[in-house]
Amino acid sequence: MTRTSETRRRGRLRRPGSVTAEWILLFTLVVIGALAGFAALNYAISRQQDALGTSVEGMNYPAATPSPVVISSSASSTAAPNP
């Protein structure tokens, strides 16, 4: 059998380095997908932490602040009453 008939029978001819090129392309696609996934995960975690920080910050303030009590004293009020 000649090389041409083998090629026709198998459908394609293997070239040296073609498998390596396929692996490089596959690896590149996986890396790009992983980077996009990490970026999306980072964004989601950041949003969750912002929401958590906002809710915790809201707990720092009291629900209602009582009005301040002002105590004023004067010399006449502490003196003995007049008969």
C-alpha cells in the first residue's frame, strides 16, 4: 500500500506537531474560561461582602435615641425655702 491510499482510507494525514497544537489551543481555552470564572466569582463575593457590611453597619446605630436630659441647677433652688 502506498501512503496516498492510506491517507484516503483514514480520511486525514497526521502531521507532526498537530496534536501539540490541539493541546495548546485546548489549554488556552481552559485558561481563558478559568480567568473569566474567577473574575465573575470575585465580583459576586465582593457584592456579598458589601451587602454584609451594609447590614452590619446598620446594626451599629440604635433604633431610637432618647432625648438628652438637661439638669440645670441654680443657687435659689438649693437654698432653704423662705418662711
